[in-house]
Amino acid sequence: MAIVAAGSGTAAAETETPARIPPFFAEYAVTLGRLTLGHSTLELTYPETDRFRYEMFVSPSGLARMILGTDYTDITEGRITEAGKLEPERFRHEREGRDERVEEIVFDREAGVVRFDGEEELEWSPEYVDRLLPQLLIMRDLSGRIGETLRYAIADGGEVSDYTFRAMGRERVSVDAGRFRAERIKRVRDNGDRESNAWVDPEQYNLPVKIEHVAGGRTFIMELKSVRFGE
């Protein structure tokens, strides 16, 4: 639900390896059109020096919980290479409540395959990432001044799709967490039926302060309420 692919991304121009993003926990208000959906959280941790874990949780509340009745959790975890790349090893999507479902993708570097639910497989590539990791990669890659255009190869549903994001310049954004002069990042699509944008704060490791998706005449928005960074 967020625009957001890891250590395996490519970009228009490259520089030195970006500094590591510190652990953080961020909370967002979530709306769909005029309907308040509930809240969402993003959390980055490092279980070990060379390991990362990134989680997005979305929980509807009030009327939205009566209608949807489902909590969503996406988790990506993997290793950090000596070069500083984030290499995913496992992605898990879980729905709890009315529409329960679990989906897993395993990036098996040693076996040379990417395994999907339903026993589908692809040949493993160090460039492949899951659909959640680009959120974190965009934060990292912008910090490294890698370029105005960011491209990631996302393995999902038994196939690989290329996602391209473009830095559109600074814009002023006001959310519950405050006022920001944020960089707008737009996902580049072949058609105009859908549009995805994120506004990230360069002063906070390019953390998203607002995420917006427009599709089917409806607008999904996440706005930052609070964030805590660790050491």
C-alpha cells in the first residue's frame, strides 16, 4: 500500500554507499477518500549487525473495521552485504480477521531460486526484491544521491516487474507530525489510470511523511503522526 523495492536497486547515476538508516518506528493516519480507515505503522530493526527487518502494519478502525474487518501485515527481512546492499531473503504478507490469508516469498540465494506460494519459482537474481522493500530502498538511495530516477525489479506473483520512481522536487507538506519541505517521489507508470506519490523528509533519512495512491476515482492517503529513531 505504500509506494514503495532493496539493496538490489539500480539508479540513473551512482555514488558511494549511503549511510545506514537508523532503526525507527513511525505511525500514520490512513484515509480512503473521506473515510478514516485507521492507522498504519512502519518499523525498521536490525536483529543482528548484518541483518535487517522491515514491517508495515495497517489496522482499520471504527466504521472501516466494520466494513473491512481485516488487519494487514507485510514483513521483509534479509541480510546486509559487505557493500551495504539490502538483500531480501523472505517476504510475508498476512491478513488477520475476516479475510485471513498468508503469502510468502523466499529469496533462496544458495539454491539460486525465488519461491512463491503455489510452488512457482524463478531463477534468483541479486537485483530482485519484494514489493515492500522499495520503501526502504528509496529512503537509502535518495540519501546516497544516487540519481533522480530509481528503478527496482520486484518479484511478485510468480513474475518480475520493473518499477520506476522519479524525484519531482521539493514541496511543502503539512501533516499531524508537522510541516515539512519534502521531496516528492512519483512512480512512473505506462498509463494514467493510477497515480502514486510519496513525500519524503530529507532531514529524517527520507522518511515518508505522506503517501498517496489514486485509483478508480478513490484516493488512499497515509500521513505521518509521529516517529521515533533509535541508535
